[in-house]
Amino acid sequence: QVQLVESGGGLVKPGGSLRLSCVLSGSKMGDYAIGWFRQAPGKEREGVSCISSDDGSAYYEDSVKGRFTISRDNDKNTMYLQMTSLKPEDTDVYYCAAAVGSDYSGSYYCHSPIGSWGQGTQVTVSA
């Protein structure tokens, strides 16, 4: 059974940086499309950044382009979301997700996520 566990959230001042991590257990991350999503209370879940299993196509939501970077270390079965120049509107609970298969582009996975989910980690950007 695949499990995902996020870490790295916290409180940061505007303009600061955080790196979220998500460890996948029970399978090989290299076989998975992966992504980061966020959701605030009462709002719809939003795909922040996703990447295909072969790292061939990365998708970024418009508001995070140039500030966030998705990556993975398949040897460590870990995905990352490096967040820089953080803004108060980035405050949310962030979730990682993964789905096995080579058919998902980054854009497709961020708009139609399936598979396994982590428990979420809170990111708060505030002075």
C-alpha cells in the first residue's frame, strides 16, 4: 500500500522560503506522476505544480510560476516543492499526491489528480 508523508510546512514571513518534502513508501516513486496541491477551508483544491513520471513535463499554476520548483529524488523516494518569494496568499494546507503510470503529463495530473494523497502540511505566510 502506497503512503505519502509530507513535512516542511510552517510559518514564514512574506518574501521568505520553505521547502516541502513528501516521502513515498510502498512503491517506487520513479513510476509515478507526482504533484503538489493546496486547499484553504471552504475553497476548492488547486493544483500547484505537477510533473510526469519521466520528468518530461512540469506544470505550474500561474500564480507560482518563477517562485516554486517541483523536483524529485527517486533514490530517496522523495518529492520536493521549493517555495521562494512567498506571499500571504500562498497560505494554505499543502498536499502531495502520486499516481502510477506514464500517461499523465504534469498539466493533466494537476487538473485531474488520482492515486494516493498525503495528510497535508500547513504553510502560513504572515508578518
